[in-house]
Amino acid sequence: EPEVTQTPSHQVTQMGQEVILRCVPISNHLYFYWYRQILGQKVEFLVSFYNNEISEKSEIFDDQFSVERPDGSNFTLKIRSTKLEDSAMYFCASSGQGARTDTQYFGPGTRLTVL
Amino acid sequence: GIQVEQSPPDLILQEGANSTLRCNFSDSVNNLQWFHQNPWGQLINLFYIPSGTKQNGRLSATTVATERYSLLYISSSQTTDSGVYFCAVVENTDKLIFGTGTRLQVFP
């Protein structure tokens, strides 16, 4: 069964450093998402991406965050200058027809630790 | 915005017991999904169920959209069922809004 993959599984970085989290969505999917989960809390939406542009973003997704689909298979989340409060599990998801009418499939997550 | 509440927040069961988890949402939704977050943090899709009833092995789910709730049934629970169960809904935008979760612990 096709699945969403994410790398790395765990990233440790120093405060102020840039990090790039990578995702390979399911190959025929068109809608891509990033979510995050701070330890012990619920999962929160960050951004959705369709047709090579952001379709929606949350208040969390400020100027420090950016997303990119650099080629036909990868989808990346960049945090320019990490803060302690960015420590969380980051999930990538994809769907074929958009969240309103289709299942979102989640990757295994990248655990980001900011020291 | 829409509120998604789950109950109970915590549930402790002995292996073999049955359980019902509930998800209430405050407004109409276009989509509802149930997930199991395992102890390694992975989110596993259980059901895509904006309305009606579905079954998959020992798990089944029912969504009554007009009354704004969904139920997840786990029968003959096993220790591998332990983890956190989330429901998540889609309102009028293209994002999932997650509930507060139910933490399930199944003991042998």
C-alpha cells in the first residue's frame, strides 16, 4: 500500500538554526499538508499546499516557516530560525482530492528537538 | 471556529473488554476521520467516515452528522490497541481539526 514517508525521523538542532523537514507524499496525490504536535497535546494544522501554492495557513505558520515542492516527489517544510517552542512532532500528510472529500494520509512524523 | 471534544479523556481496560469512544463537534462537517496514535507517535488511519457506519475487524465507527457526533467501538481489546485515539473533522476549509483525544491503556 502506498504511504507517506518523512525524513529524518528525529532532528536535534540548536536554537536559531535553520532546519528542513522532508516528506514524500503518495505519488498520485495533489494536496499536501503539514501538521505539528507538541508533546502531550493535540495535533495542529500548519499549512496546506495545492497546485504549487499555499492554499491555507494557520496563525502558527508565521514568516519563520516556508514550504516548497522542489520537484515532482518531495514536499519540504523549512523553519528559518528555530525557537525552543518549535520542539514538536511534525507530520506531513497528503490526499488525492482535498480534505473535504477525501482521506488524508499521514507520514510517520519527524520529531524536532530544539536545544 | 468548530470545537471537537472527545470523551472519555482516559480509559483503562483489561484485555478482552469492549469500549466506546465518543467525538462531539459543534458545527456541520464535510469529513471526519478517526486515527490511532501508537506509542511511537505514528498516526494510523482507522476510518474516513463523514456519515454512516463502517467496520474493520474488531473496530467499527458510526457518525451521525445531523446530531454532530461520532462513535468508535473497539471490541475484544488487545494490548496493541493502547495509545491515543483522535477524531478529526473538516469544516469548510481544507484542513483537519483534531479533537482532544482519548488515551486508552489495555492491560493483559
